[in-house]
Amino acid sequence: MTSGFRKAVFFILLTGTIIVGYQYMIKPANKYLAEKRQQRDEKKAKLQELQNVKTAAKNSLSSKLTQVEEAIKFFESRLPPSSEIDRVLHDVTVIAQKRGLQPKTIRTLDTKDNGGYVEQPLKMELEGNFNSFYSFLLELEKLPRITKIRQLQLNKKKQAEGQVTADFIVSIFFQHKTS
């Protein structure tokens, strides 16, 4: 064998080794790296999407928190301080009398401390015209404070047309005493 032939065979073997190495080692490695890069890019895109969702949720929660704080301020503005209990009781009885209702009984029940506010229930029994009682309820609803009617019982008087006896509990809410 001549030196030129040996060089040609060596060159062919070397070239074949390179081609085989490229086909079976480098090409699969490049394909594997490309798949891993694509997975990484997908994960980055998903992470960015999650960051955007997190930011949107944070902004949404911030706006909801602001709305809740505003609602709390509104309701607190409608809760008079506990020192005004007598004034509120007076207002309720004056409204009843203005409407022509006769108070049979007005009693304060035990107050209920509910953390941030105090509930003062009043047991009332009124007599009078049904329309007057209805006007009383409408006027009570317009008071600049939070009230709630509980256990309302209306009884028609048999001897007088349109006359009723109303037995109910009205709860008036106040701000908790702050020391």
C-alpha cells in the first residue's frame, strides 16, 4: 500500500468517524439542548404569566381592601358614640309620639358587645293607627344611624278599625367605647 492510498483511507475513516459522531452524538445532543431550551422558555413564560396574575390579584385585592375600608368608615360614621344612647332613645320616642302612637312600654334590654360595636336592644310596645305605625317605621329607617327591627308582632284591636298594638324589639348600634 502506498502512502497516498493510506492517507486516503485514513482520510475516509476520519471523515466517516466525524460524520458518524455528528449523526449519533452531536445531533442528538443539539436536539436535547433545543428541547431543554424550549422547556426553559415555556417555564419562563409561565412564570411571567404567574407574575402578571399575581400583580393583577394584588392590585385587585388592594382595590377591594380600599372599598372595604371605605364601607367600614361609612358604617362607623352611622354608629354614634355610646354616650349618645339617651339621645337616640329620646329620638325614637319623639318619632313615635309625632306619629300619634301611644307608647305602652319602652324598656332597654341587656347590651350586646360585639367587638367593634355595641348593640342596644329596646323592647317597645306601641298602640295606634296602622298607618301611623308604618310612618314611624319609615321615619326610624331614615335616622342617621344603624337600626334593626327584631321580633315584630302586630295585633289588630278588635274594638277600633285600623288600630293596632305593635310589640317589637328595635336594636340600635353604637361605637364601642374607646379608652
